[in-house]
Amino acid sequence: MLNIRRPTQPVPASATRPSRRGFLAGAGAIVVAFRLDAGPARAAGLDPSGIKAQPNAFVRIGADDTVTVVIKHLDMGQGNTTGLATILADELGADWAQVRTAFAPADAALYNNLLMGPIQGTGGSTAVANSWVQLRKAGAAAREMLVAAAAFQWRVPVAEITVADGVVRHAPSNRQARFGELAASAATLPVPAEPRLKDPSEWTLIGKGVPRLDSKAKTDGSAVYALDIRRPGQVTAVIARAPNFGGTVKSFDAARARTVPGVLDVVRVPSGVAVIARDTWSAMQGRKALTVAWDESAAETRSSEAILAEYREKAKAPGLTASTRGDPEAGLKGAAKVIEAEFTFPYLAHAAMEPLNVTIEKAADGGYDAYAGFQFQTIEQATMAAVLGVTPDKVRLHTTWAGGSFGRRATPTADYAAEVAAVLKATGEKAPVHLVWTREDDMTGGYYRPSVLHKVRAGIDARGAIVGWDHVMVGKSIMIGSPFEAMIVKDGIDATTVEGASDTAYALPAYRFGVHNGREGVPVLWWRSVGHTHTAHVMEVMIDELAHAADVDPVAYRLSLLAQAPQLAAVLKLAADKAGWTGKPQEKGRGLGVAVHESFGSYVAMVADVSAQEAGIRVNRIVAAVDVGVPVNPDVIRAQVEGAVGFALSAVLRNRITLKDGQVQEHNFDAYEPTRMSEMPKVEVHIVPSQAAPTGIGEPGVPVLAPAIANAVFSATGQRLRALPLDLSGVKGA
């Protein structure tokens, strides 16, 4: 059901100077809201398409003729504010120049993510996918209300009125009105129960590549990030945390820290010892002066090598069965050729440009206002409320732009949000607190992409057909022990651990995928594309190995296994064609490699052109083909694939988080170096035309990059590299 409503929770007019006015202050605002009943996480493989409509997302049309689209998701650079606004504005018939966006307040009843369950949150490349229908309906309903208002004022039939470029027109009488002129009267009308959605032939913005709405503000510096927040009387806090995961404070001496100029207080909080100061530098210097004794009786003290050795032992057993088809053991026994391979993947940090930070203050009305790049608003709001001893509605979240996340801000424990609430409480709520994680805090503070080991035995017959595939994986589950366990983990198997392999689209008649859940004390979390970061690599490199063992072109071999997966086959063909794939060897030391994979409902293929020598690997060119359903904004899609290449390339070539006696060794970008502009290959992105509902593109570009490069390295050198990051040093012939 559609409703016009005025939200009770205020949203700031400026993130740096929040207004106490209502969100829809001013006359003549239309707000059209939709809500779908809570849907389960898409990761669980459930379909929310049949959910009934209820009020949820809304649009505001002001008397000044602006159209403000309220964005329920966090924009951490992926451009979803532009994509979501495009959907609604096109159905509304708005002029793109009049469109604005505002981040929604925390309200799961209104802003539930329809593909993630009864919470407001961003992740899993779901922003456009879960908002597609509801935003179209919101825009269409607002359009019909404007038309009805004009028809009433002009005493003309509704059918004779058109809407385009922000203007409502009645051609027979030569009358027209801007949206702002009709907004007040339109707001008094009933909301259409089933507004007519435009036919794709009528779209003027969707698929056309409109300019991003955030570009100007992010270019001139006016965009407000959490690190920009300055509240009256604000103080800064940094926290000394245990150097080993699981460690706790035994005792501490703050005498020297309190003598540091600018330091105001030192308090103990659940995660460590907080130093509060007038500014960030003083807080950091005060923390250096602290003396803390840590209790490590329950801490993780093993090194990366020891954890990996334990994984190898576990992999000797079959593990829990995540997927099975036919009899792989029988197939392997009768195979003409069997390939056995081990793949290893290190812990990876998210390493976003803007480290974690958040500000919170006690409001005059007894509630609290918090400012950050909130990604799981429902969890963050509830967590802070629990720490402060109030109900969630007493904590108002003001979502700002975020300088990256790649999954880190979407923490099931809402760790940094809990910390800032704990600091505020421990300091008597006397002043607004800005909690800052330094770069070193961010790198060593936990929540990494899990370290993972895969062991595969795959066999082919004399004709090259795959007759048996036995696959065992070991890695720590992200979901076990989290609030999402009941939804995602079934019979001990975390769907996000095995995705991309347990549900492979390849026609493997005799296949088993088993999994062991690691139990180390290292906190782990989703990292851009989650389980697909390792499963796609293993599947695509193994398929490539089998193709070469069968003496069949790798593209043709894949196509023979994808007869029942036409969308994967289509992007594979497109990428190969655009890359000039011939199947013939390149010049010495240079090769082409290919990979194709589905993740988050999107289909991506990449061909990598690589030069490989003992001194290192140079990626010259990446040709990508993507199928994401309706391409709402082709420019954003291309940018996300290009960004995925830049993001993942450093993990392919060098990045890893390593533990020594349980302590992280990489503290900053000197030891965990992002991709340099000088390393970026030429990236070409080709988008498959589609009329299907849009999926997502924030993550799907990541999984295929590493296997495409690894397969290209084999083409260039004849050597298989199965561990990430790829290391050619000492490889003969490189």
C-alpha cells in the first residue's frame, strides 16, 4: 500500500550542522513511501519477488522545484545514490538537473533492505536490486499525483496530460506547470494503489549514463564524510586495544598519558583503554604514553603458518558436505588423468581510504545523535542503544558519505559504534565524542577476509571430459557466531563460505564440495565479493588446468560446460571476442588468461593480457563483459568494474595480512600497498543489453580478476601459481 507520510525522525540539513527541523520542513513536499515485508537474505538463495507492498522509500518534491530522493543505503563510493535516484527520477519524469539526494534516517520499518531481511543495511550488491521496483513505484505514484492535481486545477482529463523534464503539460490548452507549483495540492491527494510503470521505451534516464550526483561535492571538497564532523565542544578518542585478538586489559597506568598536552581523560572500555583529548594528535600521543598490561590467556597467539598447517590437516578429511552430484570417487578411479592441487589464500584487510570513525553526542531531548558512514543502520542503532541503556529509537543516526568500506563498516557486532557509545558513557556524556581509528588501528584491528585453503582432485577421461571432482575447503566462517547465523548457516555450513563453488554452474556430473570451519581467534568478515574471492579463483584455475590437460582451448572448454548457463556463456563469448582471443600462444613471456563467474546475480567474464618475468607480473589489459540486467547507469557500471580491478589487483600481486605469534605484521600502506596508478592496466568494459531486473555490480568484478591473471601467467610461463598473492620469483622460464 502507498502512503504519503511525514517521518517523525529528523534528518540533518547539513551533516556538519544538523538542523532540528523536521525532515520535510516547509510547505508543499510530496513524500511517497513504500515498504515490502521483511525478506530473507539473498545469500540464502531465497526470492523476495512475491512480497506485498507497504510504505518504505520516499521522494520529496519541494516548492523550490527540487526533487529529493531519499537514499536508504550507504554510498561508500560505489555511486548508488546516483543509480537509485535515476530509477525514481525516470518514473517521475524529472529533469535530472533538479534531482538531489539525502541519506535516510535509521528506520527499518521504512527502509528495510528487501534482500537482507528485516534490517536496514547495505551489502551483497543489493542496493539497486532490492530498490528497483519500489523506487519505480514511488516515482510513478508521485507522477500520477502531480497529474491528478493538474487535471483538477485545469479541469481537463488526466489522459491528456503528459509529464517530462520536470514539467506537467496539457497540450490541447497549452498549459503547463513545474513540479513545485503542483506539489502542495498533489500532497493532499490519495496515493495510487497501482501506479502505471513506464515501458522501457519511455525511459529517458535509465540506461543513458546521467552524470553522477556526488561528483561536484567530492571534487570541490564540500561532501561531508564522518572525519569531517565537528560538533560543538567535541572531543576526540582513540583506544589502545590488545595486540593479540582475544586479549583483555589486566591493568593500566595512565599517569604519563594524562600529562600529555591536550589529553582530557583516560577511561577503560570493553575493547581496551580510551584516551580522550582535544584533538586527534593529542589523543594519539596520550595513547603512546599509556602503560597497559594485557591478559592473553584467551588470546590467539599462533602465527599464520601454524594456522595454515592446521588447515592442511583438516583438509585430509572430507568435511561437511556442502554440495554433491554423482559419485566423484568412482569417476576419479576410472579417470585417464587426475590433477591434484592445493590453493591457499591469506587474510586480507579492507584498507579503505577513510579509516573507521564515528561521532556521538547527547541531545537536549535526552536522545543521542550519531554521525558516521553507517552501513548496517539497524544493527548499529540497536548496538549503541544497548550500550547506552536506551531504546533504539532514542539513537538517531545521521549517515554521511563514506570513504570506502569493502565490507568493513558492515560489521555484525557494530564494533566501532559500540566503542564510541562506551566512551561517551564512560566520560559521563559531558561532550560529543569523535572516535577515530588510525590507519594502524584499521589495519591491525581485525575483521579480515578469512584465510582459506582448498584441496582439489579432478579427473578427465580420454576425451577430456570431466569425470570426477573432489573438493575440500577449510576456512573460518563469517556467519557462525554472528546475528546472521540462524539465517545463513544450515547444518554447520555457512552459505557465504561455499558460495561460488557449491553452486557452480559448470556441468560436473560427479562432484563433491566439502567444507571445514576454521576456529582460530582472528576476527573475520566479508571482503568485497565475500566467498567468491577464493571459490571463483579455484574453480576457474582448475577448469583452465583441465582444459590444457585435455588439449582444448580454455574458452571452448568452458563453453562446453556451460550449455545450461546461457548468461555465463554469453559474457564469456563477448569478453573473448572483444579481447581478440584466438587460443594461440602469445609472444614469449606474455599470455592471455580467461575467467568467468556469477556472483550476486551478475555475470562477469574477464580476459587478462599479462607480461610475466621472474622480476614480476605486469597486467597490460583487462577486457571485461558484464550482464547486470537493466544497466541503470552504464558509466557507474564501468567505473565499478574498473574500480574492482584496481582494488583486487594489489591482492593478486602482493597483499596479505600475516600473523607472528598472533600479532598482525602489516600496520600501514608501506607493508600493505594499494594498487598504484602506474600499475593499472587498460580496462575495457562491455555491457550486455538486457531488459531483466537489475542486479548488482559493486562486487562481481572482483572474483574473476585473480584467476584470469593466474591463467594468463600460465599461458606466458607454463607455470601454475595456485597461491595468492601470485609470486613468480624463482619460477623457471619466467
